[in-house]
Amino acid sequence: MRVGVPSEIKVQEHRVGLTPMAAREYVHAGHEVLVQSGAGAGIGAADAAYAAAGARIVASAAEVYAGAEMIVKVKEPQPAEWKLLRAGQIVFTYLHLAPDPAQTQALIDSGCTAIAYETVTDAHGGLPLLAPMSEVAGRLAIEAAAFSLRKPAGGMGLLLGGVPGVHPARVVVIGGGVVGLHAARMAAGLGAEVSVLDRSVPRLRQLDELFEGRVRTCYSDRATIDSEVFAADVVIGAVLVPGASTPKIVTRGMLARMRPRSVLVDVAIDQGGCFETSRPTTHDAPTFEVDGIIHYCVANMPGAVPITSSHALNHATLPFGLALAAHGEAALAADEHLRRGLNIHRGRVTCEPVARALGLPFVSAEAALGV
């Protein structure tokens, strides 16, 4: 199969769909790899590194899309890329369609087969292609919060970990999944006082055992959310409903009772955000203020550390991408976990949470593929 790797064009997105290592694996498996010139610049991978791996360098995204049967990306296709997609082409990337009707309609209209990293599953019920970026985003969330607490950044002027004799910041993490785990680990490691809220008692037990009492675990009922959020200096939104729009956990009305110039970091912004007042921001202008509360809502947080992120992502996506390159749509029919990643297939929505969120007709992946 001819596999294409275009440069990412989302604002301040420096990751790449295939690293030279991954490109070499595709070539070794007998596939042709087309890489847009400069696609790896953000991770320090020159065109020569891809050429040495056996890839063919082409000048433009248009050439990549025209020549490739499968496109491997990091972020969702941007409006300029929608017109380059064609019927029957496989697109393998993060999509986050539930809060994005325009992109969803563009993918439907193109007739492509769009497979979302974030809804591929594994035998343990996990999300193996979302996990590596969730790990990165959870850790970056605390770095972002620490910076945003500083007075020059608009925050209250509080050091996250405090110093001897001065109380550290109080960090509340809403959601105990992969993002929440790594956010709590970073915050606790820096000396903050940390609480994690979740609705899964077994998960709270796991976190309690993992942190050996260094992090408070709380069942996420409404009263607890209120009390924890109102007392927090930092709130990390780490809620995930796979494939679906994220529920709004913190409403605008709650902001008036929060600590002035405290910080909200919405890691769930790709799926619509879990704070009512959230709106996507970029690395160029990462924060905004609503009712005296600082909001950090960058929609591609891992893009700030593209070397770490690209390699971690490629390690996870490579086996699935190679299966798609070897077998095409038959790989979806053969692997139920990869099939869970199928969001759009030849003009039909095949991910139920996306269809429900956008009010679109739903066809199961099995029916769409004739499995």
C-alpha cells in the first residue's frame, strides 16, 4: 500500500504521523511511504532521515493526498485538507468528531474511511492509541497550571509546591483515568496537595494503593465536586467519555465561588471540554479569563513536546497502521478493537457517540463493513 505522511498544519502542531523509525518499518513490510518535505522538521527529522528509511519525499500535501491510499496523521484534517480527501482513502489519525460537525460532514462528503486513534480499544477495555498522548497531556497540564498560577501570567502568584513554612497549592483532578493519573503524579511530585475525583470506586482504590495515601481520592458526587472545586487553586479537567462530547462538570455559575485567579486546565477540550466556560486555545495564546478565573484550554497540548509525543504515539500506532497497510479494510473486519476506531466509512457515521452527539444517522461498523 502507498502510505502518505503530510505535514501537520494545525496551529503550533509540531508532531508527525510517522517518525523515520516507523517509516522504515512500513518500507520493510513492503509498503511505499510518501512523506511531505519538512513533515518531520518539528521533531528534528530531516527529509534525508526519511529518505534513508526508504521513504519518498514529495513537495506538497496535495501530492501526498493524491498519491496515497492511506494517510497517517496526528491531528484531525484541517479545512484546507478536507478537499484533498477522496472516496476509499483511509485516514488514520486523531479525529475528535463529537464536538466538530463541520469536520464530520467533510469526512462524510469525501467518502473516505476515517479511523480515529482515540476510539481504538484493546482487550483490557483501554484506549491504547489515546493513552500515550493522555500521559503526556496529564503531565503537561501540571506544568501549564504551575505557569498560569504565576502573577505575570495572570494567576494569583502561588508556587505550586510551596516552600517550607508556606502551604503548597491545592490541585483537584476531576477524572482518574490516564490523564488524571499522570496529572496527579506530577502535581504530587512537585509537592502540591492533590485530590482526585472519580465515579469508579475500584479506580479510586487503585489510585489510593498506587499513591500510598499521598493523594486524596474522592467519589465524584455533586457535593464533593462543589467543595473540592471551590477550595482549589488548580482544577484539572480530565474527564473522558470515549468518542462522545464531554459532560460539563464545572458550570459558569460555580466560577464566582472559586478562589480568585485560580486556574482551570481543560485537558478534555478536544472532546468539547468539561468546563462550561472552556473554548479551544492555542500554544500561541493558551489562556483566557472568565469571571476572574484563568482558563488554559490548548487543544493539542502534546504538540508542545513533539519529540516525546511523536515517538510515544508511533510506538502505539505502528502495529495497527501496519495491519491497515497490509490488509486495508479487511484489517477492520478481522480486528474488533481496530474496528472500534472506525468513525466514518464511505459516507456513513459508524461511531454511535458521534452520531448521537451530532444528531446524525448511525450505522454500526459491522454493518458498514459487511462483517
